[in-house]
Amino acid sequence: MKRKRVVVLGATGSIGESALKVAHDIPDRMEIVGLAANSNAAKLAAQANRVRPKAVCLVDESKLGELRGALEYQPRIFSGENGLIEIACLDEAEMVLVAVVGTGGLRPALAAIEAGKDLAVASKEILVMAGEIVMKAARGKGVQVLPVDSEHNAIFQCLDSQRQRRTPNAERPTPNEDRDVRRLILTASGGPFRNTPNEQFESITMEQALRHPTWNMGPKITIDSATLFNKGLEMIEAHWLFGVEMKRVEVVIHPQSIVHSMVEFADGSVLAQLSHSDMCFPIQYAVTWPERVPNSLPPLDFGKLSKLEFATPRYDDFPALNLARRAGEVGGTLPAVLNASNEIAVAAFLAKQISFPRIWQTVEEVMDRHSPVAQPTLDAILRADQWARAEAAETLRR
């Protein structure tokens, strides 16, 4: 079996680092042909010097001199937002792993699809904002959209087993057709405050919120885990990825993060995917699908697993889940508004400008003021995104 040639967008983040580990672990199955980063020129150069991709991209053009000076060979160099699109369409690439934080990965993802590349999606925002557009484009081009989020990858594996390797997009049933699936159950660690009384929420500090009990992630997604907005975004993402209505997408708290998600079928049977909390597992499966190949990752030792706990989320204390369900059910531009206003509020919290509960309060206020556009174009989605950012910033100023 030949190697999968992959471009990694967001190479210097935690997902990008894991992708490089996977490529090192299974060199006969994965080759990195492109690396892209936002502004960390030194780290991008170090990665490139190690894996020698054919092309690199740095979005921050002011750091290009630093990048060139640190490179030990001469790859093709792209820069700026357009450079991200160009490297996503690299001739040598077969798959583009999108791990860009925020909305910056949307246009490159669509460009990659148009160029006939499979997508491995780690950026929730792509499908939250434009799930209908992305999945329609993928079906039209006959390319695959493979989930890298551990939860969605787990669901994909469970469905894959049930559907006997059905092609994930082209033959995926539309909502209401897939009646063998009763529920998609996303597991959530619950974050650092799953047992914290809500009367203490006002005093939660940024430092406390960044101490995730299970995963080592970037600051934005770590805060999203603390508020449960990450799980809300994942609900919308699952709706589009798997063609299941929002009412059949649920969340359960699972602090150990060993069961990564579950699927309940019409007969009441439940399939679950289990592994250690390491993003290398879902990245490898996305790259090697539909095959499984050996690696050096540690197996589960069930004798050492003391317990696996599950609990219902505290919906009243963590309103993000209900806000996301509302956005997913209404659809149109409302999910983009949810996502954008949350990004602004999280940035303000990380800057120590607002309290922890003010994050979801801001999102709800901006959603309440938005008039959703049904079946929006990409331009309409991006306009809603910009409106929500400005509205959230103004809400916080007030």
C-alpha cells in the first residue's frame, strides 16, 4: 500500500505536532508534503528541517525572513492567506489535514476539496460554520471528509463497523434516512469545573480554566472545554458529518476520556471506541482509513482501568450545550454567529477582561440579536461571522 501524501495546516499546534508523530511512526503509510503555520516561524522551520516537506507556508508575512533564515534546505515557500489556499491545493498532496484554529481554515478546506483532495478535519469551525456547503462540495467532488476530533473519529469508527466500510460521504445517508442509528453520544471530560458549584463561577480565573484534567491543547479549545462550548460545537459538527438530526446527537460526561464516543443503534445496542487520550490515534485512522496498521502507541491495560464513569451534563450551569443545540436546529447562519461570538468572548476571558460566565452570556446575547439566513452562501456565512464578531466586541464594551 502506498504512502498517503499529506499537507498539514496548523502544523505548529498540538494537532500538527501529533500529525508529525504519526508520520514518524508509520513512515511507510504517511508522508508530509506540506506544512503551514500562522506565525511561529522558528517552530515551522524546525519541523520542516526534520521532515523535509516539498512546501511550507507562513501566514504572517512579516516573519518570512526569519523562516528563510532558519530553513536548512529550499522548499517552496507560500505566505499570507492566499498561501494557505495554495499549499492546500499542492499537486503532490492527496489529503489536507486542517488543524487551523478558528475560521481561517474554511477557505483552504473548500479549495482543497475543489482540487480533489481528501480532508482530515480537526478544526470544528469548518463544519460548524459551513457544514452544508462543505459536505455538498465533498460529495460533488467525490472526496472524503474524515474526522480527526477524537469524538467524531470514534463515531466514524463505530458507524464504519456497522456499515461495513460504507464510503463515508458519497454513500452516507441524508438526515432521516439512517434509521439504524438512534443516537450519537459524544463523550465530554467535563473540563476542570465539572464538579464546581455555579456560585463559584464568577471567581474562576484564566489560569484555573487552562488546567484541563485530561488533554493538552491550545488555550482557546481548552477554555471551550471548560465552558463545554467545544462539545456544543461538536454536536453541530456531528450533525453535518454523519447526516443525523440534532435531536439524535447527545452528550454524556465521561471524566476518564477513555471512551471517546458511542453510537446507539435502533435495536438498543451501543458501540463505543476506546483508547488512551492521544490525538495520534484518530489522526492515524483518518490517514490510513479504511485500513488499520500497527504503531508504537500504548494499548489499553484494562486491568489498570479502575473505573469508567458517566454522568448527565449540568445543562443549567453550562448553557453552551443548549445554545449550540439551538444554533444547530435553526441552522443557516446562526451556528457561525455562535462560533464567532464565542471566539471573541474567549479571547476577552484569556485577556482577563471578563468573567467566566460572561463568555456564554455574551454568546446568547449576540445570538438573540441575529436574524438567521437560511441556506446561506459562503459570503453570507462570512458576513454573519464578521457581524457576530463586531456585535460581541460591542456587547463586551457595553
